[in-house]
Amino acid sequence: MNINEKYKELITDLESNMESKKDFEYVKNAFSGIFLDFLTELQDLYNQNLEKMQELEEKQKEIEKKSALMEDSLNKIEKELYITDNDNYDFEIVCPYCNCEFEAEADELRSEITCPECHNIIELDWNEECEGDCSCCHGNCEEEKEIQIPEDEDEDM
């Protein structure tokens, strides 16, 4: 049984047990006033709690947005910290559009790669000879060529 039904039951009981209609109307009005005050107080508490819940939901949304931004930042930091130590990447690329330096896995089946910074497509030419000034060797290609001993000289020694 809810409060409204109990209230109606109480009023009916009072009406049947009171002899004076005047006294009944007085008690009925007194109970009605208290009942309405009680309901008003409950409604006010409900509204206050509803406002607090809405504020909490808004703050939660802000926290979730900030958390997502932090997670993105941490992922970028993680990539910056660990991408150079990853053995899967074999050469460094300098984007000709934005000069962003990044490492990529050597895959001769790949003909292009997207710059992680400016998102431009960079064509990869696997057949191009190194001139000693590329970003992949930091200018050491010529030194490596000089150090290598041709096979026919190796056999003479």
C-alpha cells in the first residue's frame, strides 16, 4: 500500500469514527496540510538530488573527455619512447612535406607510407641507390661502401 492509499484510509477511518462533522473537517484539513507539506518536502529533496545527479553526470563527462585526451597523449608519448627501440622497424624516414622523422618497417612490397604527423602520402622507392645523404643512414652509406671489401680481393688474401 502506498502513502496516498494510507492517507485515504486514514481519512475514511476518521470520518466514520468522529461524531462531529466540524471536528472531522478540522482534523482532515490538519492532516491534509501536513501531508502536503510532507509531499512538498519530498519533491524539494527529489529536485535537489536530481540537480546534483545532473551536475555529477556533467562532471563525469568532463572527466571522461580529459581522460581520453590524457590517454591519447600517453599513447603518443609511448609511441615516441618505444618506437625507436622496436626491432620491427628497419629504417628512418624524413617526411618531405613536414620534415617529421619517423621509423618504419622495411617492407619492399610497400610502395608508399603515410606520414604520422601531416598524413601526406610518401612514395617509397626501394630501387633507388643511396647517395650517402639519405636519412636512413645519416650520411654513412658512403662510409659503409668504402669499408666493404669486394669478393675478388678477399680471395687473394
